[in-house]
Amino acid sequence: MEPIKVVLADNHTLFREGLKRILAREKDLLVTAEGGRADDVENAVEEGQGDVLLLELRMPGGDGVQTLLRIRERYPDTRTLILTAYADADAIVDTAKAGARGYMLKDVAPETLFEALRTVHGGGVWIDETLPRAAEFAAIAAAQSNAQPPREEADAVKSLTRREMEVLTLLAEGLSNDEIAARTFISERTVRAHVTNIFAKLKVDNRVKAALAILRGGVPSPSSPASPSPRRPGGSGRGR
């Protein structure tokens, strides 16, 4: 099997050298080129024929999102994983819109980095769900990747009730339980119950994975909201 060709783009030379040493541990990961400025990235991707670009967002020589847009246009087969020290919520979403398939911080363990590289190379999406607007990033990146869901997952999405589908659609937009409750005119406790049922049917354990399931399936939002139910007193707390 051919190794995954990885291009490194980071303005810190020592960090790049450390990354090369770490990635050299894995037989299926091969660093083929590197760049230290934003305006070097395109040449590095071309030189290294990169399968995955490991990109620091903030480098001299240009804007990270603009770099992403150029890479997506010129090298559509190269998938980009952001590896950065910055966890700005707007930047996270902007990178997804510009074509990034993954977003992670530089304090991750090497094993996590390896897994993320393989996931992104394989057509998947990777983001730490504790990052701000992680669900939104995952939803946008999955929708842009045109990934086809497994048959089992597609069937599971179809098994959701109309109300569960409505809750899942809002969840995929990044709304919290209390925001979904306000939008659908049901109690937050009822929303939590729906989320629990959705997780069980989709066989997932968090909101990011649930959002990915609906977006991979290309399921449209409900054409109209379900009939409002009278609000009953419910428990507080954000729950799942």
C-alpha cells in the first residue's frame, strides 16, 4: 500500500522538524514537502503531490482561509487538516467553508494526529468536539465532502420520527438543547429525550457524530415545523 503523502505548512522550523520525526514513526505516513510561509503552501503541495496538507492557519505571507481556498481550487484531491494553536470559533467555521476536512490543536497526542490524518485522507471529517462550534464545522465539512453514508446509517436516519428529524436538523445547525426547545415549542427535558432516542437509533454517542449522519445522508430539513406541543415544565440543564 502506498503511504499517505503529507505536506507540512508551519512557520516554526523546530515544530516542523519535530513533526517530521513523529510522523516518521508510522510506515503509512510520509512527509513529502514542507513550507514555512502562506505563500509557499501551493508550491509545497505541488512539489510533494500531497494527499493531506497539514496547515497552520496563521503564517506570514498570507491569510490562512485564502490559502485554503486556493488549495481547494488548484488541488481538489488534496485534503487539508488544520493543525494550529488557535481555537477561534469563527475561524473554525470559516476553515470548513473554505474546504478544510479537519481541525485540531497542537497539544494533541501523536496517536490522535495519526488517526486524524488517516481519517481525513480516507474522506472523513475530524474535529475535537470540545472546540467551539465543532458541530457546525463537522456539518459543513461533511456536506462539502459529498461523503456517502453506509447503508446502515442511511436506514437509521430514515427511521427517525418527524419530530426527531426536526430536532436533529437543529442540532446539526449547532443549537443547544434550550435553543432547540425554544424553536420547537417543547420542553428542554423533551428535547433531551429526543436527543437520547436519536443517539440510540443512529448508534452514536455525541452531537457531532449525529450531525455527520444527517449531512452525509443529504437529508433535507423538514419542510415545515412539527405541530407545536404545549410547553410543560421540564428539568433544567443542558444535558447531552
